[in-house]
Amino acid sequence: MSKAEYLALAEQKYNDLQDLKKKVTFYDYEKSFEEIWMDLGRQVLEKNLSQVPTDRRKKKA
């Protein structure tokens, strides 16, 4: 994964992070914040490792 690819992924989540300011309670803020970061982390991990197979149970030969 290149720096440009990472920045593109992070840029996609930037607006979501800015929308967190509209949350009324800290619980809602924290819940949404965690969802955003978990999704970003999953995307970065998948990009760094490889494509995830369609059948997670299938073993490679």
C-alpha cells in the first residue's frame, strides 16, 4: 500500500469524522467513532495483506 492509497482511504472517512460533531451524547459519538476507525483499519489491513477471498473457509492449496 502506498502513501497515496492510504491517504485516499483516510480522506473517505474524513467527512464521517467531521459529522461526529453533530452527535448529541458522548455515547453516540464514541459508538460512531469506533465504527469509523474499525472500518478504516479493516480496509487498510485488507489492502496491505491482499484481497479477502469470497469463501473465508476455503483453504489455499
